[in-house]
Amino acid sequence: MTYVIAQPCVDVLDRACVEECPVDCIYEGNRMLYIHPDECIDCGACEPVCPVEAIFYEDDLPDEWEDYIDYNVAFFDELGSPGGADSIGPTGTDHPTIAALTPQNQE
């Protein structure tokens, strides 16, 4: 099990979670952040600092955002496991479903 970032993060990219993560496993896509499922140590440090409440333990993810588990995992299919987000910086890409979304979370 791991933590998952869901829809409330799309087009927000606050990065408070990135600052809090002790293992640097939160990667920046073009429109949202993604937690690497193999690098995450399940410490939960990221969850309480998310200002839009987009981070959930996988078992606690609301049903409406269940697909975000697959989106987070698939994001790393090509990227692999670089061993830390800092070493690669923003990826400039997203899971295709996220990339195709209309603008989200805009006021």
C-alpha cells in the first residue's frame, strides 16, 4: 500500500507535500503531483500538509477517485524509479487521462 494523490491536486501543484516528504518520492507532472509507489515509505508526512486535501492512504481513497491509484502507478511506467524527484525536476508530462482533463480546481 502507498499514498495516492487525487483530483484536488490537478492544476494546483502546491508542493507543500514535496517539502515535507523525507524520501523525495513525490514527482511533479505538468498538471499534478504523483507519489512513486515503490519509493514511498508510507510515513504519511505528506497527507496533513496538503492544503487541498488531495493525498490519501490507498485504502482510504474515496471511491470517486479510485482511478487515481492507476494514474499514479502508470505515471511511472516510462519514468521508472529514478530514486528521487529532486534529481529530475518537473517532468512536463502527465498520465494521459490527467492531461486530457478540462481545467480543474480553478476559482
